[in-house]
Amino acid sequence: MPSAGFAPRRVVQLTALLAMVVFFTTQLVGAVLPNVPLLIVSSACGLALDLFLQHKQPGLLSLLGKVRFDVTVRQLFRDMLIMVGLLRIEGINPLHEQAPLTVALLAFYVLHFACQAVAILVRRSRQLPFVTRNIDASALRLSEAPPRLFSRQHGRRLLRLAVPVTAGLLVTAATKNGWWGGAGLAVALLIALAGTVHLGTWLLPRKRVAGEAKALEWLDNWLAEYQPTVGMYFSGGNSSAYQANMWLSTLAALDGNPIIVLRERFMVQKIDATDVPIVCLPKVAHLMRLEHSTLKVLLHPANSGKTSQVLRIPSIKHAFTNHGESDKLSSCNPYAKAYDEVWVAGPAARERYQLADIGVEDKDVVEVGRPQLAPIRPHAGVPTGEFTTVLYAPTWEGWDGNPGNTSVVLAGENIVRALLADPKVRLLYKPHPMTGSVDPRAGSANERIKAMIAEANTRRGGDRPGAEAAAELARRADELNRLTSTAFRPSADEIERMKIQGAPEDNRAAGVAAATAAWESAYWASLPDWEHQIVTGPRPAIFTCFNQADVLISDVSSVVSDYLTSEKPYAVANTSGMPEEEFRAGFPTVRAAAILTPDGSGVAELLAAVRNPEQDTLAAARAELKVHLLGPSDPPSLVRFNQASLDLCAEADRRRARMATRLADEIPSQREARDAAEEMELEPGSPEPEETATV
């Protein structure tokens, strides 16, 4: 099913393409007849439409480029038709007026291509074999980026410079005076020449970034100086950064010198605020340089196609931490057996791997808990306010098409409808960020749920926090944004961002944590307690929503496991088609949950259990399941996680020691064999070297 905005957008795109064809056709007619008004109007409208599409619909124009009708061809064709029109208009001297204009127009295109060549050289010179963040890389001679219009936007540059050219030539067509065309061409030529010369200054030594060899040498020296011990390796797509971001605070708290290793250049800016040094190594050959560093352990929050490349480094031990644990099959991927160890939260995950029988040996599974869950507050009893806050946080549809993955499609609207029908419920709806990315039905259902919530809010009313609450939120947001984000110029490129995002200020991480807590407090204080909320984006985080909620409704996902640390009541939607008994037996995380059916049945009973402790028959089961899923509370999870890291680092040290001993043992034996061979060659009647080699 197509999304709601798909059809109108396609109509607009087709209309724009049709208009472009019409303008080129009428321009051709106006040039051949000749019809001066038609030529002027169609030429001007065609250029204006191209400029508009360059800014508003660049994806549509990229399709034209695939059929070899890119911006250069279109503008060249447009200018050629104008010159044909000038040739056929009476009163314009072909020799004294049009010939100089033609030569100047050719010079304009020659300069355009020269500028493009310089831009390519500049871009290549400004691409290092790696990208860094939170590292002082000033020794690489980092500099500000050149003007974007001349260095990276050749299409917009051509069309903008074509404006004075086209205007001058069209005025010449109207007045039959070649001076106007010459003036327009002169303006364009001067701007293009000045821009090209200015762009070329980035190829001079004072602005030129270090070459690849020097840059790699600098990287080796930095690794030797920093001496990283444990790191996080991550590779993924645009929407997967949350999988790495959830481990940032844990990584920063480990003993040793942490580091983050990325593979995609765009991912450097997707990682949340952290003081941990970040190094992005897109090429495998450069990634292999980590083998000669002090890095001992890499943590992997996700599997990817590029993970196998770093697993080839034998000097580094690898632990799979995953980005959450649930009873879904994706939590027991056979790829996990490629790692040295698999770190899980508690006994449930250990059992899950053994039942899955995918080749992960029990001795390689280490229970470390979930250190990220420390901010979640424990259950404080029945709701004391006027409203019962319900958090509905469904997961996404997944890759395998299993209808039991997400409740959004089959049950989401029914569950939300039942919740909204209770006048004492305040709903927090926080869908998974990837909802609808695979199955359009999930995206459509998500939009309908949002519309239901918005409509329900129109039927409610009450006091709202005063203006001072909104002002406090704005102040806290500004402070948090200042600490967690970096403002870049529109023309900033990778090198300029590296220069700006150098070594962080001292104690920035502590400042970010305090600012985040202050913003979260101001955020909830700025909202009326009677109003339903749709929570999307990275803020507020899911754990903050946990603390606001009296009860959770979710699917079989890691959200359930994480929420259990609070021991609050929760429910899981059963959209798998299994009977309830089979559903509970097949998914351990739901054993202490209320079960909701696709039609929303069970919502009323769930709310009653939350409001009346005597009806909450699952409290003891939740406490028991919490330990089963997340492990014991003592020692704390972060302590166990850190110890697992130290133990694996020690194993890496022992492996390196064994290899050093083996190498030391092999070298003398090789020397003795060589000396023996030489002695045999000196003895009378000894066999030829070839025979010795054969023997």
C-alpha cells in the first residue's frame, strides 16, 4: 500500500517534467520561426524551472542525469536554441554581433569545465583515508572548506551563472543590440574566473591537507600515543546509529583508554555526544592497521557485513554485546559464534543461545547485565496522581515479515482506542524509529494512531503549565544543544568538521549528563498531566519514558527486558497467532506480563491491576523474571561489564605473549637450519642445493 503522500508527490514530479518538455519544445519553435516573445518566455521559464528543481527536487533531476540529460546538457541545449533564434532574427548581424557572443559563450563553458576540474582536484585533496572526532588532528593541516557553490554544486553553479548569460542574450533578442548579451556573458565570465581562481588556492601548500601517506603515519603515531585498550566497532545504515549510541556511556566508564571504530563516513556525525575518541576507517587496508596498535578488545553492538573484516585481526578479542535482548530469533543470530565471547544480560539469554543450537558454546557466553539501565527508577507503588500513565512502545516490523514482530499493524489501533476510551489514562506513544521502513502497512497504521491521539487531545482540557515552564524548557534545550551538537557552516565539509570537532573540553561528558537530566525534568514539567503525548526522535529517551509510566505495553522486544528492571506492571501484545499458553512458553520475557489480544482485549483488566495492588498477581513473577533476564543486582552491572572487559583484555595479552614466545623460539631454529645447510654445502661430496631442498 503506498503511503499517503506518495501519489501527490509523484503527480507534482510528473507535472514538472512535462513542463520542462513543454518549455524546451516552445523554445525550439520560438527559435526556428522565429517568434521573439515565445523564445524569451520559454527560455526564461525553462531556466527558472531548472533552478527551482535544483533546490526543491534534486532527486528528480538525478533521474534525468541517468538518461544523459543532466544539467549541463539541458543548459547547453537551452543556450544553443537561443543562439539559433539570434541567428534567425532579422536585424542582428551574424558577423559583428553574434560571432563574438558565440565565442564568449564557448569560453563560458570552457571555464565551467575548468572550474569543475579544479573542484574535483580540491575534493580529492580534502578526503583523508579516515575521519576523526574528539581528536586533535591539527597536525594534518586541517582548513576550512572552500565555497560550496564552486566546489560541490556544479549544477547550481552553472544555472546561477547562466542567469546573467540568458538574461543578456534574451535582451539582445528583444532589442537586437548585441551589447546586452556581451554584458551578461562578461558578468558570468568574471564571476566564474574569480571563483575558479579562488577555489584553486585550496591546492596551494598553505591550504592543502596532508596526503594519504602522511595522514596514515599521523594515525599510527596517535594510536601509539593514546594506546587504546578497549573499543566499540560499529557499521550500519542511517537509522541504525541508536544501536551504538546506547553503549556510549558504558564504554566511557570502562577502565583503560576507550575508542570508537566506525566504517561509514556519515556515521561520524550520527554518534551522540561523547568524549570517547572516534576513528572512522572506511577501507579494509587501513582498518588492518589496528593490528599493530595496543587495542585489545572490540565490542560489537550489532552485526553487519563489514564485521567480518575486523574479525580478521587476530591480536584483538571480540565480544558481541548486541543492542538489546529479546526472545526474537534476531537475538540468537548464528553470526554470534564468530566472536570470541557473547556478552548477555542474564541467565535467560544464556539459555536462549543453548536452545537455539547455533554453535555458540556456553563457555563463551558471559553474563554482564545491562549497565545502561541504571537511570531507570524502581516501582514506587500504585499511581498517586489523577491519571494512570501508560507507555505504548511497540517495536518495528523486522526483516522477516513475521506478523508477531510488531503489534502496530494488527493490534495497535485497537489497543490505543481502548486506552483513549478510559478518561483516567494518559497515553505516551513512542513507536520504534524504524516503524514502516520495511512494511508500508506499519507506517500507515503508525500515522493513524498518531491521528487518533491528536484527535483525542481535542476532546480533553485542563490547566497548562505557565509560560515560565516553556521558557525553562527552551533554556535547558539551548544549553543541552550547545553541549551535544556542533554548528557547522552550510559549506563545511568533512575536513572542516574534523577541525571543529577536535579534542573535547575537560569534563564535557559530566556536563552533558547534567544538562540532559535538567532538560528531561523541564520537558515533562512543561506538559500538562492530562494530555496524551506522541514521543518521537532521540529525546526524550525511552528510559525517561519508563520513569514517567505506570505501566508499559509493548511487543516481544528488548524494551520489555529493559523495563523489567523497574518491576512495574507491563503487558505484551500477542499478534503471533499462538494460543496464550504457547506464547508464554515460547517467549520467556512475557511470563510475568499481561497478554493483550489483537482486538485490544485485556486493556481494562491491565489498568485495574495497575490501580489496585490486590489485583496485581504478577508482582512476584516480575521480580523473579527480572533476575532471570538481567542477572543479579549485586555486584552492579557496570562492575560486571568492566570486569568482563578486563578479563578479555587479559586474554588478548596472553595471546600476544604466546605469539611473541613462539616467534622467539622459531627464529633460532631457523638460524640453526640455515647454518647447517651452509655447512653441508661446504663438505666434500655434499649434495647440490636442489637435492638438499628435496630431502
